Amino acid sequence: QVHLAESGGGLVQAGGSLTLSCEASGISRLMFGSMNMDWYRQTPGKRREFVAAGQGDGTTAFADSVKGRFTASKDKSRNVVYLRMNRLTPADTGVYYCTNMGVWGQGTLVTVSS
């Protein structure tokens, strides 16, 4: 069974950057290389919202709110996907999750101070 674990969250000032990681276990590197991985975030009182999608072929897509500031990448040798977040704003604050086919990680908290 696939297990996802996010890390890399923390407190950062507005304008700063963070890189989140999502490690997939319980899956071979071959399978991981072709799997899609999406990122979502959630703030208290709000619904979980889409942030980014990474396809197995390397294609990525982003929510309008983060387009041009966030990038997604994958390290197939380590079964890890990354979400690089630049020019962060307080609106980016939330718990960030990676997900694939209904499997979710536990989330990692990102707090952006003004």
C-alpha cells in the first residue's frame, strides 16, 4: 500500500521561499516514476483547495493563485516529489498535502507571516 509523507513546512516571512517534499513508500521506483502527484492545501474554516498537479510524464499544472510562483518536480531515484514555493504571501498559509489516487499524506504546515 502506498504511503505518502510530507515535510518541509515551517514559518517564513512574506516574500520568502519554502520547498515541500512528499516521499512515497510502498511503491517501486518504476511505478513511482509514472505516477501522478497532486498538492492541495487547507486553512481552518475553508475547504481543501487544489494547488498543483504533477503528471507522470512531467507535465505540471497550477492553481491560478500560485501560478508563476510555485513549481513542482520529482526525484525518481528517491521516490520524492517537491513543491517549490516562492514569493510566499500570508494567503499561502495552510496545511499542504500531497495525494495520489485517494491516498493522502498527513500534511505539513506552512505559515507565512506578514
